[in-house]
Amino acid sequence: MSKKQLLKILNIYGSIGINKLDKRLQKLKRDDLIDNIVGHMKKGTPYYYFLTKNEHSSIGEMYTILKAPVYNLNQHLETNDYLISILTLTQNHSNLKKVLSEHRQVLRG
């Protein structure tokens, strides 16, 4: 996920600013729960975050871990954008429990 996507998804059900997100991301990275890859743009280079093997196994994720996070990066980013859109549109729907795609499962609130 990109930092922009993280901000969007976290602010659907709560409120978090960029500074607080940066601190959380630094702590998660220090604890080896996430890692990041750098985008290809020179100016304003984006970082894309993904779960490490340690975090992946600790949450019992039902999907296999990404062996090469850069592989199909654009497809994963587009999938995340669609899931964020669905969660934004349905955030007040009382019967929605989770959104599931071929690549991701997002539990509600």
C-alpha cells in the first residue's frame, strides 16, 4: 500500500494525520512487521509498504505472502484503491462485515 492509501483507509473509520502515520510506520518497520520498497519517480519518491513474513504469520493471513512485492505492484495498488472506494461508499452500511477480493480481505471497523 502507498502512504496515501494508508491515510485514506485509516481515515474512513477514524482520524489520523500524516505525522502520526509516519511515526507508526517507523515503529512497525523497526519491529520488522512491515517493510517498504521505493517507487520509480525521482521527485517526491513514494514508498510502498507491505507486511513482512513475521507480521504475515502473526495475523494468520489466509493468502500467501508476497515473495517479490514489486511484482504486479500496479495491480495491487489498483486493488487497494477499489477496496478503499468500496469501504468509503459502504462505511455506514450496518450489515457489511468484510470486503473480499482475489488479493485482499478487509475487515470492517
